Amino acid sequence: MAALADPEEVRAHLIAAAAAGESITYAGLLELLGHPFSRPRMRQLCALLGEADAIGAALGEPPLAVQVVRQSDGLPGQGWWIGAAREHGHAGPWEGPEARAFVTALQQHAFRFWSENGTVRPRRPR
């Protein structure tokens, strides 16, 4: 399967959403990247989200992958909880009020950071 997108393109979309104070669904982000939703594409997207967060971490920026959520409950998927959530000190449940509070705190940090620091414009889908 061909490359889904460039990590910087993914970052640009996430930064724009964060500056607007919004989370985005996996399907919505895939659509912005010019792809319909499928499980294989979602797996590729999750790898790109990790790359995008690694770029941001190297620059001293807050994580962005936390704002990519499932449409069903507004929380990140399992891969995020196994990797990034633990990196940020969360070892609790992946659902319910504690999970929601943890996600909301990380999202609000990114929203504040990007609303105060400006954005970059995402490239148009190919």
C-alpha cells in the first residue's frame, strides 16, 4: 500500500484543529488526507500519528494525537492508550470519567498552546 501521507501534513491538520479547539475523528482526518476510511488506512494513520507526535515532542510541543478520536465515544483508540497515554503517565482505564478527564486535560493543553502560538496551513489532499 502506498504512503498515506507525510507526517508533516498530518501535523498541519492536527495543529489547525488544535488551534480551533477541536478534536477530529479518525475518519475525518483520513478524509482531510484524501482517503476513505478503512481498517488498513486507519492502522497507517496511527503510525503517522506517532511520527507526528515525535516531531512535536522534539520541538517541545504538546502531543497532538490525543485529539484524534473515535466517533462513537470521542476518545482515542486502543493504540493511543497502549503507547502515548502511558508515556504521559496514565495507567488507568481507557473508558469512563477518568479516561475522559485525562484526554480532556491533554487536549486542552494542545488547544491552548496552538491558539496562542499560531498554526501552519495543511496542504490540500493529493
